[in-house]
Amino acid sequence: MALDEYALEELGLAPRWVRKGAAAAVESVAVEAVSVGTGVASHVTEVAPSAEAAVARAGVPPQVEAPAPARAPQREPGAASPPDEARRAAPSEAKRAQPDADEPPPFTEDDFAWFDSVAEPVLPQDIDAPARAPRDDIATLDWDALAERVKSCERCRLCEKRTNTVFGVGDREADWMLIGEAPGENEDRQGEPFVGQAGKLLDNMLHALTLARGENVYIANVIKCRPPGNRNPEPDEVARCEPYLQRQVALVKPKIIVALGRFAAQSLLKTDGSIASLRGRVHEYEGVPVIVTYHPAYLLRSLHDKSKAWADLCLARDTWRKAAGGES
């Protein structure tokens, strides 16, 4: 609606029907009506005759039905007059009809459609999904299923550079269980724990106890894959691989465990103590007595500690006899 038409509508003077020739005269009268700020009552009584005179001057028969003069409404002191209200309302109405270019358009349903495509937040436990916590069914696996699970394991990044997993070897119903730390280069190549010179020394140690590999002895490692460069396994690698060892211990049901080396002892006993502080005492893992001694590879470099290793093996034998009920 044009400004002049809006003003006449507010004043009650809008024509019901105007011929084309009278449109210009009516617009000039409307502008004059809007410009008046005060004296509404007297102005209203004069607008109608002025409009008729303008139409007469234009040579157009008057077709506008002028309403009866309206009484000026009572208003409180200080209140805005109707023309003031008309001037304020008209720009607001025009602004609603034609919004300013700088004003943002109103929101629609499509403005919020991007919420639907927002990805779910990534939680800390969802990072590195293949290396998550152990599957609950590991504790229910038999020997064959457990060996297959280890063979295809991708629970940590050690799987990326291994040649073979090193599951374990020996008597699966043995009284003695020997546990090392992690496979070395030879073990990774052959898929069997304690091979090479360290393996030969271990066989000699077992022979001194009237034992033999595969005869009442089972040998395994804390970690089933070789760490690059034979480095020590990381704590998270131990945590992801330990359920396999726990299941092996549960299946073998040994009467004595011998931890070979500092890392194996610290991993089994959940301690950072030195091997010197752990030797000479009986510890426990999964309810089984544990004796700590040196790793065969260390003994190859430190021949003077072989006597200490022999003392550890004798302690293990005595502990085993007690656990076996005095049987030799």
C-alpha cells in the first residue's frame, strides 16, 4: 500500500472508488494530510472539502463518498497524535513489505538442514578401533581357537611388521611353564619361542632339572609379535596381548611359572622392581607360584650370573615339589 493511501486509510478518508483522472489530486491531498503534526480535529474537517475542490479543479465529477467528520479521539497528555502514529507505522509497514538489503532474510526450515549432516563426535574409545580392549570370548577359547586368534591378531601395531606370531610350544598339560618377554629375530622368523643360542642354553638349564622342552614344560612369551628392533614392548601392547597369555595359563594349569628376564617379571607381577629385588622370592600370577630369574640371552653375555640362575631354578624346583604334593 502506498504511503498516501495508508495515511488516508488511517484518517478514515480513503476513497472507495476513484477515477483515473482524480488519482493525482487525491495523492496531493494525502501528502498534505500526512505532513500535519498537530491539530488533528480541525484538519480532519477541512480535508474532505479540499479533496472535493481539487477534484473539481481537475474537471472530474466528484465520485468519492466523503465520510462524516470524525470526532478527534481523546488521548492522554504527551501521547502521539494519529498523524505521528501514521508516519511511524507507514515506514514500518513498508519495511515489512520490502526488507532492507542489509537485513538478513528470515529463517526457514532449510536453514537448519545442515544440522542433519553433522557427524557424531569421536570419543576417545573409538580411536584406533582395531586395537581396542580384548574381546570377551578369549577366556572361553580352546587351544586351537586361541592359536588361530593369535595368528590373525591385529590388536596392536606390532602386527604390521611381524613375520610370524609366536604362540607357544610344549606340553599343554605341563607342570612347568616358562614365560619370556617377546620374540626376537629368530623367533619371528621360525614362529617358535627361544630358538638360537639362547634357546640352546635354556634347553641345557632344563636338562639340569631333568626336564626337556615339550616334556612337562610349556614355553610362551608375554608378547606374541616381535617389537621392531627388539625394543621392549610398550605398556599398551602388553595390555592388549596379555589376555592371550592369561588364557594359556588357564588352559595349561601349571604348578610353577618361571619368569625369564626383567621385562617378563615386571609384566607378570605388575611392578617396576629390578630383577635383583625380585629374585629369591616366590611371587604369584593368576594363582600360580612365580619364580624370577635371568633371561638366557643375558646369561650368554654375563657368564658370572649363571650360578645365580641355577639357584633360582633350584628354588623353582622346590616350590614345584611343594605344589605337586612332594612328587619329584
